[in-house]
Amino acid sequence: MSAFAPPPGTADIFPAESGSWRFLESTAAKVFTACGYGELRTPIFEYTEIFQRGLGGETEVVQKEMYTFEDRGGRSLTLRPEGTAGVMRALTNTDVANGNEQRVFYCGPMFRGERPSAGRRRQFHQIGVENVGRCAPLIDAECIAMLHNYLQTIGITGAVFTINTRGVAADREPAEKVLREYFAEHIDRMCPDCRTRLERNIWRILDCKQECCQQIINSAPSYIDSFSDSSKAYFEEVKKALTALEVPFKVSSRLVRGLDYYVHTVFEVTHDALGEQIAIAGGGRYELFLPGEKRPLPGVGFATGVERLLMAREALNAPVPEAGRADCFFIGLGAEARMKNLISANTLRKAGKNIALELEERSFKAQMRAANRSMAPYTVIRGESELANGIAIVKKMDDGTQCEVSENDLTDYLVKNI
């Protein structure tokens, strides 16, 4: 490993790749803004209690995966492992607690100290949305439909949407009783993690991917039968709305998501191109108790992993956005020519053109090689003879044709033609 490689589980994103990242982020902003969402930027670290209270102290994220440290004042801080808790903390500073809906989206890095897997590093990136302050089945359906629209817009068609219901807090005890009685009879044949989950977080057993647990989980009784009639009706309304919005979905009682704050609707998106075990997006409805709040704030949202979106697009051979390319390359032979090129480049950049140029003293051949590497469709050449005659040579790179343009007309010519 190079001494200058990034830490394990992280990566450098170079210009050749960053065009695809910008495409995903800018398309998200366009799609989400059309639905009334505005961008919110929160710190990449929060007080640890924000995640302990928000995500649940018994979740594996809090127990095993967070990067936590102390500041100089002795307060415990944590690099954000997900976006929702920090967004909710920020929104408590608005009037959302009075039932005034807030629609926001975010983009940025998240951090989890877990073993890196396909499309998931220790520093990974998410694009997400949160609709906070109101609770209704149609809001959940609208959120899922917006995610469906976003994926199609970025070229990820054929994604599989799986949905389920977690009910409400009052539904948990009878549902957990059903699950605990069943799994207690089979726990000796299940993995060590599930043996721990039996007492600490029974819901996480349903999400276990270990082969020894699969058949047992698949035969589990339907805990949803123990939910209240109102919780069942809520879920039926969500399914009805998704059908009306022409969003294809399937229902799976095994889908519970990994965080304690979920209620009612939960959903996950996978794609055959990456394998059904790799989620490219997920979310649901939640209630979060945050410091200073006497009652939970309701919300619904989702997050999608940027790295996994890139993997899915690549697997589907989706068009790769063109990296930023120069419109014109300036070659200068001599100090005076280089100065004139710098002035011309500055003027054209202000006019919205992408300009590359050589500002060091180099041979004509070396500068032409640089012009070819830039892939700019036009090259402007200035040398002593061109300066003496008050002209510049403009060369069209695809066919090699060139013309002389007077210095007085050069800027207007380039603005119109490049």
C-alpha cells in the first residue's frame, strides 16, 4: 500500500469521476425541488446523544459502528452515521414542532466503522430527503414515488421496491411477543448475532442474512396480524396510493430496517444488476425523540448511497456524464503571447466559456500535445509573427482546418463559434 493512500474504507474522487457525482446530485436537486424540497446542510458531526436518542441505544449502528470522540470540553461527539437524526435536530430550531411541514433534502458524507462492503465504505456518501411535521399515508406514498422518479431520471430503471409496515409503538409489544415465542424455540440453531438479538432487538433477527437463519426466519408467523386495525388501514392506504401512482412494489414482512425510530411504512430498493442483497436506497416513516422535545417529531424520508447508485448505473451501462471539457485551448509562444492568452482566457471565462491554456514557456510541440489531451474542439495559437500582424490563428481540431482572426474580432468570434 502506498504511504499516501487514503485510510482503509475511504477513497479519493478524481475529476474523471466527479462528473458522475455532480450529475447524481444536481438531478436530485431538480427532482426534489419540483416536489417542494429545499436543501439543508448540517454538520458532519453531532453530539453523540443525538444519535443515541434518535437511532436507539440498542441498534447495531450505535453499539458497534459509530466514530465517537471527545472534544476539548469533554463532550462526546460522533461523526454522523446517517442523515436523519442531524436533520431532525436542525429542524427543532424551526416551527416544525407546531405541525408546520418542512421538506428538505441533503447530500454529503456519512461515517460508519463497519467492514467495507460492495458500494459501502467507512466514509460513504448519501443523498436523502426528509418530510417532517405531518403524518399521513399519502405523504409516505408521495415520498416513495419521488424516489422512483429520481431513479428513473438518472437511468436506473427496473429497480425493485419492497415495502412493509412497522405499525406504531403500541403495536410493538404484542408483535415482539409473537416473534420472541417463535424464535426462542429455534434460537439454538441460529447465528450468534441472532442469539443476542433475541433479547436486545428481536426485529433485527428478521433482517439477518446468515444462511443458517434463513429458513427459520422465512417460516416465522405474521406479526402484522397482531397490529391494530388503524395501523393495518394506514398501510392499505399507502399501497392503494402507490398503485394509483404507478409505482411497482412488493410487500415483505421481513423488511424492518435497522433503526428503532421507524413506524408505519418502511421501504427498500434493490436492483438485480447488483444482487438482491444490496440495497441502493431505503427509508420509511419515523418518530424521533430529540433533546428538549416532550413528544416525538413525525417524519418520512429516504437515503440512497451515491456509491451504489454509481455501481448500478455502471452495471446498466447508463450514459456517463461527460467530464468538464475545455471549449478552447490557447497556445502561446513567447512571454507577450502568454500574457495576451491569459487576458483572452479571463474574458472568455467571464462569458461562460471553458478555457485551458499553457502559461509556462514550452515548445510548440509540447503545447500541441497538451491541446490534444484537453480534447478542446478549438485551439488558438499566438506567436511573435501573429502578434506582429495583429492576428491569432484559430484551429478546428477535428479536421485540422484553421483561419486567421484579427485581434479586434477574436473575442466575438470565439464567443459565437466555440
